[in-house]
Amino acid sequence: MNFDLIVIGSGPGGYVAAIRASQLGLNTAIIERESLGGICLNWGCIPTKALLKSAQVFDYLHHAEDFGIKVSKAEADFGAVVKRSRGVAEGMSKGVQFLMKKNKITVIMGNARLVAGPKVAVTDAEGKQTEYSAKHIIVATGGRAKELPNLKIDGQKVIDYRKAMSLETQPKRLVVVGAGAIGVEFGYFYHAMGTEVSIVEFMEQGLVPREDADISKELGKIFTKKGIKVYGGWAVESVDTSGKEIKVLVKNRKDGATETILCDVVLSAAGVTPNTENIGLETLGVTVERGYIKVDDYYRTNVPGVYAIGDVLATQALAHVASAEAITCVEAIAGHHPEPIDYNNIPGCTYCAPEIASVGYTEQAAKEAGYEVLVGKFPFTASGKAKAAGHPEGFVKVIFDKKYGEWLGAHMIGYNVTEMIAEVVVARKLETTGHEVIKSVHPHPTMSEAVMEAAAAAYGEVIHL
């Protein structure tokens, strides 16, 4: 059972690596312990967007009269919403199966472990172990929900994102611990479906603390107006699950004030931790730092023939990052000379309502990096398309280097902005300046006009403000 390349894990890093390798003529195998497509397709990116779409439709129905349409009382069937989400995930997983077959990739189901050689030992569902060898082995085992020391996940009263997607019954009250992308997406979903939601975030910036401060502030205002309780800069002291209702004791990090939040379910959304244990890394002597595999610009570990991509690395835990790393890694293996990934030009998207999209430096980070900046902001209240769509909330914020006009970053919050951020990514890749953005004619009426207008605002040339 010899291959040119074996990929361990079939998420957006693993299956993309396998397909690109096959395209480049490598005899390739992929090993998966659960479902093709990994967490992203089965329990992450794709099915969560299906849930969020159901929530948005339900939200629309509640505000139909704002558009001049009368609708009789709408009711959400929570079970049907979850079922639709699972159906979307299953369809995408079958799509990956088709791609494996189309590209003549050998699919091996089972638990993989690196052994001396280096080789890969796979244990199937019946407990049978088989060894496979390859000149090149890529570790793409992904990540899982991070468990906080004082918030043990039991799968019933304290759950992770996976369980949150498949609850049998909708909770009346939910506490979300962690206000990153996972936390605010599920917070929005459950609130829109009728659950009373509280979000607790340790960082003082509040919601989406990794985003630009203006984005965090805006989302906090919008969520609070919706009726979501936001605890920014609060720590979870303890969680008492002994009674019928859960008691979450939180403490304000500034003044020491405490509060007990009562709920039915606690969602731990404190981030992702890499799946690097029990896969044989120590057997081969692969260097691991703080749980993450250490690699070079082409994802080579310190052990010849062993590579790593995706959430097992200390790079952004995003599906599109894993896919990009996969292609770069495999093309280098095949003898090509791909350009290393620029991790400062990776877009991040959060799919709550309103959506959030960003790339590059925040305003604070740009100043800390020594840049003298020009900042432009254009609110969607001044966008005809946004107002016509019934979504005037949010804005586009752009940051340029005052000296050379380099586009340092962009931060958006509003309706459908996740479809707008790619313009900035491409422009930054092409080293586009602020004046070039202003002189690039954008269509009217569109949401994307706000990008041009924000750039114009940075240079004091904005027309519609």
C-alpha cells in the first residue's frame, strides 16, 4: 500500500491537498476517521450558515410589514431548522466523496497514527490495523472546541458548537461563553429563534474582540438593541449545573462586581484547540510548540517527508486558510515554486446579523506598527441600496498609509458585507493605493459603493456624506 502522498484528515485543508496533488500527478490517499469534509462541511462552516439563513428568514418574516407586506403569525419549527442544516451538510459531504472519486483518490476510513518510516498506521472500525507508506505525508487533522478549566463540557448542560447545531429541543435561556465568531453567530441564531441569550466575553473590548474596536462597539450596540445581553470584560467564575436551572456566576474584571445568570444551557465558544495529540507526532520527533505543529513557509516539519496544514498550525483557524496552505504545500512538494502565503492579507468573516468582514491591520495595530494613517468611514445609513434593502445599520471603515497610500486594512459591518471583502483582498494583493480605489468606478446603487466612498472619506473627497 504505497502512495506518493498520504493526507491525514479530509477537512478543507486535507481534501483540497488531495485534489491538488492528484491534479499534479501524485498517487494520493486520504484518511478520515469520521465523515469526508471534516468539521467544516459537517459541523462547522456550512451547516452553521444553513442555521443562520433560517434565522434570517424568520427575522425577515417578523419585519415583513416594514416592507409593506402583511404576514400571518410565523412560527419556527426548531427541529425542522436543524434537520435542514444537517441535510445541507450531508449533501456537501457527498460532494467531497464525488470529488475523491473523480480525482482517483484512495479514501481510507479509520483512525490514523504516524509510525516509524515514516508511515501511517490506520485502525478501522473493526479494530484492524493496516500500515501505509508514502514519500510525503500531510497532517491535516484540524481542531476541536477548546475547553476552559472552569467550564467542563458535558454535552448536556454545557455544550460545544457541535452539540449547539443538533439540540433536540430549543432552550428558553442560553449563556454563550466567548464572543468570537462562533459565539456571536450562535448567539444571533438562538436569539432570532426566540431564545433569551446572554453572551459573556473575557476581553474588555467585548464582542468579536479580535476585530477593529469600532466594529466591536457597533455590534455591541446592535446586539443590545436586539435584546441580547452582552457582558464585555466579564469572567466566568463558576457554573453550577446541579439544579434544574444552571447558575453562571460572572465577575466584572474592572470593578469586581458579580452577577448570577440563570439559564437552561451554556455554550462554550472559547475558540479552537488543535488535534495534535495521539497521532504519533512524538514517535517521529515532530516539533510541537504550545500544541501547534511547527512548520516552514512551505509547511515542512522538522521531519523529512512530514508536513502539516490547517488548524494544527498557529495560523488563523479558518477554512480558506487551510485550503490555501494545502495548495501551497502540495505545489511545493510537486516541485513548483509557489509564493508563500501573506497572512496579513487573509479575510475574516463572521455571519451573524449584521455580518462582519475584515482584512489587514486594525486602526490600532497599524498605529502600533508605526504607520501614520488615514482613516475613512462610510455608514450604510447613507447608502441608497442599504436603505432600500431595509439594512441601514453598520459601516465600511478603511485604513491607508498616509505617506504612500498603501491600503493597510478594511473593516465592515452590515448586510452581506462578507461578499464585499474580497475586493479589498485583491486590491491589497495588487498593491492598490487609496487614490486608485477612489478612481475605480463602482456601480450604483450597490452596497459596494461604500468601499469607494469610505476611501474617498479618508482623503477628504467623499461625496455622499
